Amino acid sequence: MTALDSVDLELLRALVDDPRATVVALADRLGLSRNTVQTRMSRLERSGVFHSFERTFSTEALGFPIDAFINVTVRQAELPRIKAELALVPEVLQAHGLSGQVDLLVRVACRDAQHLFDTDARILAIDGVERTETSLAMGEVIAYRVAPLMGLARPAR
């Protein structure tokens, strides 16, 4: 990942304020040329600054109101294959590798309690998965955000 200079940080702040802003609107707001903004956006994208351009939306709207986190303990040597098999489970929204006693934190969306039970059973049936522990999400307290970090970011020198 490349170091961010002050112009990059201003561009990112503008995107935090208005994620749907066009290149022209960003250029006007920042007092830069359209080409400068487009070049910087392309460089930031290539260097991995942007995680995804996928729109996110409510899983509940799709008929999956149950949001749960499954702690998964695995045989370490089999982790690459297990990750690949987890990616094939459509209910899996995210998975994070962890340090500590739990190896993976898997977020799933399900239709109801039985669907969650079945999804957990499918994950537990993956060869190399030793144990799962499921917790229902009772509600999102703080959504994923980066805006507060923008005030702490320092430009590269």
C-alpha cells in the first residue's frame, strides 16, 4: 500500500463525506483538475486503499433477518482449504482470521433459527473444523466506519 499525501487524504475525506460523488464533483470541491482526481483515484484503487466498490444492503431485505457470528476453531494446517470451503457457503457474509483461542470469526445471515442451525452444522461438517460457537447479533451498535480515523491520519512526508 502506498503512503498517502495530504491531497490523497483530502480526497478520501471528501469521499467519506459523499461516497457517491463523481470525479467532477470531487475535483470542484478540492480545487483540482478532473484528470488529477481521476489519476489519484486510479492509483488509490490499484494500491488497495479501497476495499470494495460493491454496494452493501440489508440482508433482511433479502429475507435473511437473522445476523449471527460463529466462532470457528480449526486444525491450522487445513486453514487454506477450510477458508475456500467457507467461501462456498452462501450464508457466509464475512470471515476474519483471529489470534487467540478462536481461529475464525464468521458472520452469517439466515432466514430463521432452523436455517442458522443448519448453516452452523454445514460449517461444522467441513473437514478440519473442530468446534463452533454461535452468537446472535442483537443489533449493530457501531457500523463499520473510517471517518473518525480521518482526523488521526497523517500525510506521508
